[in-house]
Amino acid sequence: MVRDVLIQRGRHGGPVELYDKYRSQVHVVVIDLDVQRSPEQQELVKEYYKGYISHVLVLDAHSEPLYNQAGEVDSRIIEDLFKRSAEQ
């Protein structure tokens, strides 16, 4: 299962259409830096977040990053990652 992590500040929309489409295949974690985080969320922030909002991280089933970039990302790029990961 792919794990998609979106790190953001405040309440911003995300690629909801992808989450709805792949919800049975993708575990989505949204981390809002303005609220208290769980230990698991804090570990993801510590390991991957580099100080820029927003930050999109897609991990494979083995917690290896498939995508790890700050800034806006075209949802087609993330969807392609989901599809390729599901085929493996």
C-alpha cells in the first residue's frame, strides 16, 4: 500500500479527487503544522520536512519515498505514482 503524506500549515485543500479514487489503495496522512502532531506524524516531519509549505511525500509499502518535494505538484504526477506502485 502506498502512503501519501501532505505536510501543510493551516487548513488547505488537497487533491481530494485522488484520495477518493485511490482510497482503498492509498493511506493518506495530512499533517497540519499548526496543530499538535502524533508521534508518528512528528517522525515523518522530522525525517522528511525541510521547512517549505506545502510538502508532498509519497512513500511506498516499504516506507521508501517515491516522491518527496516541497511546493505544488500536478495531481497527474501523484496519480501516476499511485498507478505504478499498484502494478508492482
